Amino acid sequence: MEQVPTILVNEEKSKDPTNVAKAFNNFFITITEKVNNQQTGKGNSTSVLKVSFPGNFSSLKIIPFTEADIKSIMHFLKKIQVMMK
């Protein structure tokens, strides 16, 4: 099993996987707000990113799926796993 890296959470070191995951989640949830606050008067974070990384990026395509789709895929993957043993 891979080791969980130590991370500084609220001024305390933590190796607890739940705390590490929450810290990363919180970082990525709040980073755009922080960038927007730092760039006040310079445009929003999307504009800053476009200037920082010029070029064309493909747009994300949203593909709708259902719970039944996921269950079907999981069932299929389990069958493949059994066949490969």
C-alpha cells in the first residue's frame, strides 16, 4: 500500500488520508476565489489563465450517464477481472 504524504493542515502536520484529501479538496475549491481576489482589476481567473497559457484548448464535452450505466460498467469490469485470473 502506498504511503500517504505528510501535509500541513491548519499549522499541524497530518498523514491521515481523510485530512489530506480534505486539505487538497479545500485548496482546489478555494483557489479560483483567491486568484480572483489577487487579480482584482486585472480580470477574472479565466482571463488570467488564458493570458498565462495562450493557445487553443479543447472544450469539455459533457456526457450524461445514469447509475445503471455505471453498474453495467462495473459488472463488465468484474467479468474481465475474473477471466484474467
